[in-house]
Amino acid sequence: MDPTRGQGGIQMLLTAEQEAQQIVTAARNLKMSRLRQAKEEAETEVAKYRSHMESEYQKSISESSGSSDSTVKRLETETEAKIQSLKETSTKVSPDVVKMLVKYITTV
């Protein structure tokens, strides 16, 4: 067996190992860059979704508060009508109540 031929084989193996190491390192770097890119894309997608959901929420809040305003206005109108009705009734009944009270107070 030729000793120089054995050295050449070892040298070829070392070169092949270095090349394999470079390929593995390049693959790891590519994988890490792709993971970073995927993470950034996911964060962008989450931000868009969050923004969309927030706008939908604000829209539903404004719609419900709008109906709340109309409910408040309706209740105020009904309350004013009832107050007016009670005032009219009390104005009609007031003289009779005063007469009745004076009668019971003066009659012992």
C-alpha cells in the first residue's frame, strides 16, 4: 500500500467533511432566516386581524350606543308624558282634596 495514497484519501475525507459542514451551516442559516421571515409574516397577519377585529368591535359599540341613545330619548319622552299626565290629574283633583282635608280637619 502506498503511504501517499493513504494521505490523499485522508485529505479527501477532510475536504469532504469541511464541505458537508459548510452545507449544514448554510442550511441552518437558511432555516433560521426562513423562521424569522415566517415569524414576521405571522406578526403582520396577527396585527391585521387584531386591527380588523378592533374596528368590528368599535363598530358594534357605536351601533349599540346609537340604539342606546334612541332608547334614552324614548324613555325621556315617555317620562315627560307621564309627568305631564300626573300634573294634569293633580290639578283636576287638587280642589277636591283640599275640600276633603278642610272638612276632616274642621270636623272633630
